[in-house]
Amino acid sequence: MTSDTAKAPEDGTTRRSMISARELTKTFGQGETAVTALDNVDIDIRENEFFTLLGPSGCGKTTLLRLIAGFELPTSGLIQLDGQDITALPPHVRPVNTVFQNYALFPHMTVSENIGFGLKMLGKSSGEIEARVKQMLSLVQLEAMANRRTDQLSGGQQQRVALARALAPAPKVLLLDEPLAALDLKLRKNMQIELKSLQAETGITFIFVTHDQEEALTMSDRIAVMRDGQILQIGTPKEIYDKPTHRFVADFIGDINILEAQVEGTEGDQTRVRLKDGTTMLARSTGADTQGHCAVALRPESIRVAQAGDTPALTGQLENLVYMGSAHNLHLRLGSGEELVVRHGGSTEGLDLSPGAQIGVVIAPGGARVLA
Amino acid sequence: MADTPPLAAGATAQSTRRRMRSRDLKAMPGFKAAGWACIFALYLPLVVLVIFSFNDNRSVVKWTEFSLRWYEAAMENEGIRNAAWMSVKVALVATVFSTIAATMAALATTRTAAFRGQGLAYGIINQPLMIPEIVTAISTLSLFSLVKQLTGITGVGYLMAAHTAFCIPFAYMPIRARLEDMTLTLEQAGADLYATPWQTFRHITLPLLMPGILAGAMLAFVVSLDDVIITLMVAGPGETTLPIYILGALRRGITPEINAVSTILVGVSVLLVLVLFLVQGKMKK
Amino acid sequence: MTDTSLTLAEQESRRRRRQTRRALLAPALIIILAISIMPLGITALYSFLTPGTYGGVIWEFTPDAYVQFLFERDIFDGTLQFNDSYLTIYMRSIGLAFGATIGALLIGFPTAYFIATKPREQRNFWLFLITLPFWTNLLIRTYAMLLILRDEGLINLSLMGVGVIERPLSILYTDTAVFIGLIYTYLPFMVLPLYASLEKLDFRLVEAGYDLYANRFRVLRHIIAPIAKPGIIAGCILVFIPGLGAYITPALLGGGKKLMIGNMIAIQFGSSRNWPFGSAAALILMALVVIALLIYARSVSKGARAHG
């Protein structure tokens, strides 16, 4: 099962870097109350890429976005846009546009005036503006709303106006600050798909900020997972999901079991680890320093309940059975006292699922990963 | 209703409802009456004043017949006309200058991060509100008399300057309140869309701030129009405003003509404040 | 404020923001400093000078103005004799302002509570009714009050009409008239801060009070009043301070007989032509205001500590 790594992440190296940040640090406040929102961050975001900054609130993702937009100036470090140093440029001369979290539509202007605002400020002729606004309105399918006031629009429509307004001046990079957070679930799903196709259509680099891992996995070409002002891992959604290199990344993306372990030795690209309850198993190495103490990460879907004839890798006592619709989640208590969640699809017939039953599980090949 | 079992005798839905209303937990006995009495007391004198301005009689006590003769008399009175013109002139100048200064100050105290000396700036701007008017009045008189002595310059400019100073905090209040309600995001969106700082101010901040500026200007105008004490002290000869004229007329005796002029002045204030209230009500929606 | 850890760009942008801020603040601050604050200094200076014969001052230093406040100089032998007539005016002013504050509180509290318990959409209308008189001319409102309080005014006429009294009560030109006038004038100042604090009152607390066996009075006393305390203090200050310096109300309703501080000061700059004494009297009034404000500041910070 090594084929999942065949899609090399390096397929875009030939592409130009659109945004490059080096040693970027942002500190708010001074002295004892100073808070470091961004800590020595290096990042390269490529041309024509849908790039997502993912992390919990306070991880620095929005600060990074605002530094790129120019709303804040970095405490130290450097930002380049398409090879040009923009670190100290004010926002109005950066060819970068933002879709704000609450859209920030100008309430005293119509939809058309909102969309045309950037072009007007750039000094375009009114004919040119009119044509471009029309084009943008049709792109976001709001032709009928051109002369409405923005407060007469639904949340989804406002979202589209914000998008059209930011895209109208054809920026080199579009920054999106949790733009879907205010929408309801169904609308959000639709907008995810629309955003993705809009990005493909326009060829503009999108930098998307979200705390929603599912959103990030659905839309992105690459994701940067952030915590405490630092970038922990950058990779394609598949890499981030399947091959987390950091315990936090593994935990933050999707459901996962993390078991404490001790490194016993290496066998090829596998590491032999001893769990707290004494069982040993082979787990895929991640290149991280895995001397001594480590953790083993197991996705619930890469484990299954042992059938007759299987040799269970782990055994635990059934504590809870949670019905999930298409599957059951079995919450097992291991001998070490740790909890293990197993996703069991299909029928539960022939399984003893009474509370307290001893249940063995089998781990899919390559399903276990060693994390520092 | 037929198949529901009967309740205890006498417990009709109506009687229960009545008891529930009397047990409104928020209500305090007598408070409602006090509230109404308060409004009544606030308006009764003004209502009497207005009614008797339309009385066809020299008396301001006994009603005889509806008439506009006191309004006509007031209009024909040159003293009143001059005073009214002086009031408007002073109020307009004070409104323009105080509103501009207040708008700038409000932008400085809200659109930037907290700064050292911010508290002091607030204190200075609101200072005219914290000092008894009579103290401001005689202090300003002392200053102006000194300046007049030193420079020999006289004129209505002194009165206008004094009005501008005490109008600033009134103009400042609604403008600052409006700015504090406005998120910075809109201005950032403007800058993001290539508007220079000046263009951002011109196309985004200013239009959004306009209701606040209008409210501030109206308050300044009303406050200037209504001022008595400072004007009384500072105004030179021939600089009689309407309130000063009324005060002088009252000293000579009560006439229905005063009622008529007063009614007009009250009417102007009420109208302006009413417009302001409606504008602000709309603003919130 | 130069921090070496900041980039040059950040420093430059801070410097520019500071410049803009200064430029924006300048007009308002200069106008108020020059026309409202500097004059206070001149008043302080004048209070130590000698009165000119036709008003104004003669530049000769003397503490006479302050001496005159308490003592009268005998015209024949020049000895100082204690004179309480100015002190009396100050005491009367304090008494009237304090009485009016209590009166306004007693009327204003139920009113503010009444408005705060109205449905939300009606409250603004009621507030508007309370604020509107504030924006109408103080002189005219006082004049209107005078019309009501006169011997042949509405109050006396109706009382006589009902037969409660036979001859008109002489209310006008008494302390009572000034007292009523002060309450009437400054009532909105009391209602607004009271309303602001009562509006925030969570009425579930009132329900909890009833639930725990408190009666109406006790709920008012132990739950509502403590929560409304900041509003009560603010309202009292807002009535007391302008009441203390009132000019128009005593001038019209006191009929020039019942002077308050404000009138006394004005007279020094008018017919008495004793600017230094007027300045000294104004500074003493300012001192009283500052004392009231200090008491206010102390009770506010105490309240803040009690809540923290």
C-alpha cells in the first residue's frame, strides 16, 4: 500500500511562487502584554493555487492573511508578491483583494457600485467599469440584483457580491477570510464547490482561511496547518490526512486515535513500537525524530473488528456503541486505559456487542503511523 | 370544550387572566402613575405657553378667542426680527465651525488605536459640559475684554467664537457614537480595493458618517440657538439674540407677544430634534 | 516610543498616524483651550486684582475679593467684621440644589423604571418625550413655568376653581418656586442615566427575588436599587452641579430676591462692577463643583471595586 504516495507533492515546483514570506513575525502589544501572533513563518504559495490556512482560532492564520493584504505591518520579516517586495506597501497599492469574513459590503452603495469600486479607484473609464461589472455579475449569477442595495440581499447573495467585488480588479491573489462561516450548512456546501470552480475558471491564486478541516480538505490544492503562530505542516489534503507529521495535525484533521508508545527499533521504513499495554506493532515512520517516546496514530477507518481467523493486533473492552448512520463507532477501552475508536461499517450480525465485551481489532497495512 | 373536565368553581379563564395581569412582576405600585405625571408635568407649562400664544387677548391667563395677532405683532417688531437674524447668524457660524472641529476630533479619537493623552483629549473636549455655565460665561467675558483692550478689535466674532467652543462637545457626542458603531472593516475593504487614504475617507468614511455629522450639527445649532447665559455676558451692544431679547422683554413685563416668539423658538428646536431622532432611528435599522 | 524590534515601515506608519491624529485634534483642542480653559486662568488671576470703577480690573494685586467673601470692611475705621450674607447665598444654593436633586430622584426613578419596563419598541418614544424638553430653550421653559406658578397662573386658578383655597397661594418669587423650577429644569438629566442603568437590569433577578420570598418593597430596595446605583449617582451629579450654578431659574422664579450663586456672580459683572469679587465667587463655585465630582469619582470607583 505505497501507491497513495505516488501522487508526488512536488508536481507544482515548476510553478512560480506567487506569495513568499520569509521569517515573518508579528507581535501585538509591547512589553509584558506582547502577544506573538505569527512566529518566524516561512511560506511559499504558488501561482494558480487554492491554498488554505487551517487552524484553530488564535493560530495566526488571519494575521498572516492580514499581513499579506497589508492591513497590518509585520514586526519583522519579508513578504514578496510575484517576486516584488511588498512588505511595507500600504493595502491600496497591493494587487491583492480580500473577501472579508462578514463581507464588508458598502451599505451606502448598490451591488454594481460595490463591484465597480475597486476599478473606479484604479481610475478605469466608466465604460470599462460597466463592462467588467456586468461580466462579474454574470460570473456570480447576480445579474438581476445589479441595482439592489446590499442590505436587501440574502447571506449567500452578499457572499457572491463580496466575491465579485474582490475579483473585479483581477487581483494576482485573492484572500478569503473565513468567508463561508456565516452561511448555513447547505449553502456552505454549495459555495465550497462554487468557490473551487471559480478559482479554476479565473486562474487566480486563492488564499483561504478557515478553521473547518472538512472545508479545507474539500477545496484546497494545498493546506498549511497552523498552531500558535507557526506552520506545522504544508501539503496536499491527502498528505495532510494520510501522512500527518505532527500529532496536532493528525488530531486536528478528521477522527483519529492517538496511543502513547515507545520506539523499539526500525524495520525498513517501518518502526516497531511498544504500546503502554505491552503489545508491540509495526507502524509507518514519518521521518520525524522517533527516538524513545512517541505516539501511534490510527484512523478509525484503518482499523476493523477482527473476524474469526484474524489475529487481533489490539484488544479492548467495549464501552460505548454509537450509531453513525452508515456505520457504527465502537469505543473500546484498552488495557492501558486509553480509548480506541473503531469504525465498523456493514452488519453487526455475529458480533458480540454487549457492553463490556472483549473485542479484538485488526489494523490495515500501513494504517498505523508513528508521530513524534 | 365539552369534553374537558370543569375546573374548580369560579375559576373562569377571564378571572385568571385578570389576576395574572395584576401580578406583572416588573410593575411597581404607583410607578406607572409617576411616569405619566412626570411627562405631564414636563409638558404642561409648554402647552400652556403655546396655547396662550394664540389667544386674542392681552391676558396670558384668560382664553378668549383664537388669533394670530401676536405672531403678526412679533413679525412686525423690528427688535425681534433683528434678534432672530442675529441668533441664526451666530448659530450657523458656530454650527459650521464646531461641527468641523468635532468631526476631526472624533476621527482622531476613534479611528486610531488608543494613544497616550487620549483621556486628556476627551477631558478637554468635554470640558465645557463640566463647568457651570455662569463660570464659563464670566471667564469668557474676562478673556474677551482683555483681548479687546489689547487689540482694539470688536465685533460679533467674539460671540461666535464663544458659541463655537461650547457647541463642540455637543457636536462631538453623536459623531463619535456613530464612528464607534462603524467597523473599521469597511475602510479596510476600501483600502483593499485600491482607495488611497483620502479616497477611503471621501467615498466610505464620510458618507457612512454623514448621519452622525448631521446629528452633531443639529445639536450644535439647537444648543447655540438656546444659549442665554454666555450670550448675556459676552454679547456686545447690538448683538442681541432672540433669547436675550426675550429675557429683556420679560423684565419689562409679560406679553402674549413673548409667548408667540417663544412658541416659534420652541417649534424650531422641537422640529430639529424630531428630524434628528427620525434620522437616527432610520440609521439603526 | 521607538522600539528597535519594529520594522522601519511600522515605525514610519506609526509616525504618520501620530501626525494625522495631532492635526485632526488640533482645531477642537485649540478652540476649547483658548476660549474655555484659558479664561478660567484669567478668572483666577482677576480674583486677585482690584476692581475698576466702571467694571473690569485695575492691575493691583490684592486678596480683598476673598476677604470680602466672609468679612465686611467698616467704611469708617476699616476693621473687618464677619458678614454671612454671601455665605448664606452659597448655603441656600447648596440647599436648593440638593433638595432639587432629591426631588428629581424621587420623581425620576419611578419614571425611568416605568420606561425601562415598557416594551422595547416603545421605549425610544418615551425617551424622546423625556429628552425633548431638554432641547427646548431653558429660558422659555422657565418662563412657561412662571406662567403656571403665578398668582393668576394655572395652579392657583385650578386650586381655587376646585375650592381647595380661596386666595391664591403666592408661590412665585419664593424658594419653593425656585425649587420647583430646578426640578422641572433638570429632571431629564436624572431620568436618562437612571434609565440607562435600569434598562440593563435583568428582570430574571427580580423574579428570583420574588421567588425567594421578597416583597415588592424589598425587591426594590435590595435588588433593583443596588443595580441602579451607578445611574442614581450619575443622575444626582448631573442635577446637582448645574443646579448649583443655576442662573435663569432663580432669576425668573426667584424674582431677583432669592439669589443663588449664579445670579450673585452675574451681578458682580453687571451692576456691582466688582469683577474680582465675581471671579473669586466663581472660583469658589468651581471648588464646590470639584468637590461634588470627587465624591462622585470616589463612589464610582468604590462601586467598581465592589463589583470586581
